[in-house]
Amino acid sequence: MTGCTRRSFVGFCTASAVLAGFGGAVKAADGASDTDILRPPGGQFEPAMLATCLKCDRCLSICHTGVISLAKVDDGFMKARTPTMDFHKGGCDFCGDCQKVCPVGALGAFDPAHNRLGTAIVQKDRCVAYFNGCTECREACPFNAISLDDAGHPVVDSSVCNGCGVCENICPALVYRSFAGGTRRGIVVASPSRFEKLGKTAVEDESEMMA
């Protein structure tokens, strides 16, 4: 093949097939696709992620906060070992290292002032503030997206939250102030498409319970 290696040609064909197969899932409004997986900055366009990611783990290795993890087979065979965010391990400070180190551009441009990894949702059955009083998520939020209502319960401004996960990481539920089984904390970040599916309940009542 002239000007094209066999490997690059095969890669192009594979990417084209994946994009065609997942094209129907794309949300034209914001460029995100229908996935519940939380992706690192710039990885929100799911068809491109699945088509280009080499599963080389470079983004995971360079992440200085340790928040990048790997999707499991349970998340889907094609998604397994692609990068995901685990806010129990850390929060994202949008340093850009993962985007810079990605050799294929699977993690594209991302502006935390206008783009979002997801949106935080308060879990009333787990939130310590509903039982003993707690302000840790509000104090830790680097974007001032969390306030307290008249009862001292956290409220997330979904128009400001960009899903950095600092609130979920700092949440004391299931860590040192309360334990109720499972892994869900008192505030949980939902991917853009999942937050959209939760709809009014998540935005106004913040009572939708995440898995």
C-alpha cells in the first residue's frame, strides 16, 4: 500500500466500523453519546473513544491524582480496559496530562469552564448532612457548585458543576463517619447521558439513587 501501512489501514477500517455501529447513540446536542461510564477529560464522545483508544494505559499511569481507572468487562466487552473515572480514588483537577500523553487523541480538547465530565447528585439516603450535619462537599468544591439549603443539606447547581468528582472523593459516607453497605457515597457524579436520563428528579429533587 502506498503511503499507508497495513497496521494504519486496519486501524482506519476498525475505527470506521465502530463509529458506524455506534453512530445512532450520538447525542447531537452536546457531542456526547449514550453511556453511563464516566470518561477522563476529552473522552466524552463515546464512539471516538471506542474507535481510537489503544488501551495502552498511559493516561492511567500519568494521572497524578489516581482518579483514572479502567472499565471492566461488565461495562461491555468493547469498553473493557478503556479509561474511566473512579472518584473513590481521587478527583480531577483538569491538569491535561492524560490528554497530552494519549498517542491517538482519544482524549480530545476539554475546557472545564464549558465542558463537563458529569454532574454530581446528592444521595439523601447516604448523605451525612441528612443525619448528623456535614459541609465537606460544599467546602471542597473548587467550582462553588454546592450550597446548603435552609436545613443544612447540600444542593448542587447543575449549571456550574462539571463533574470533577472532588465532592464524591471527599464525602465521608462509607469512609469514616457512616457505613451502610455497598459503595455508593452521599454524593455521586453521573455521566452526562445518565444525568440527562434522570431528568427533573436529579435536577430539582436530587433524590434519584444511583446504583
